[in-house]
Amino acid sequence: MKNFIIIVLVALSLGIQAQGTITGKVFDSKTGEPAEYATVAVLNVSDSSVVTGTLTEPNGSFSVKVANGRYLVRVSYIGYK
């Protein structure tokens, strides 16, 4: 079974629409290699519905704009469990 590590940094900006950004990097926990093009889904805490999502860059980084609030982040990658 392959494992990966997610490093998530939340940067909140104070704007009229009260939006924030979830940023992070996804790495393979055994090799330390970035997880290229992994799927990142941002889920609603109350019902786990998908709010938005993106793919990681070749270096494993991602960034998603969201309204301020609490979210779950789910990362999936072909071949990983």
C-alpha cells in the first residue's frame, strides 16, 4: 500500500466576499517525491458534498479559492490507497 503526505496551508484574505485560499503540497510518504496531477477535492464539512477541486502541479503543489469556512480536503491519486 502506498501512502502520501499532504501539507496544507490555509491563507485567508479579508475581502468583500470573505474568500480564502487553501494551498498545499502532496508528497509520497515513502519516496518524498511530489504527487503530480493528484486530484484535490474540497468538501463541505456538514455533508461531505464537493465544494470545488483542482489537480496538483508537477511539483505536488495546489491552490484552491474558497469562501471562508471549515472544509475537508480529500486527495486521491491513481495507484494509491
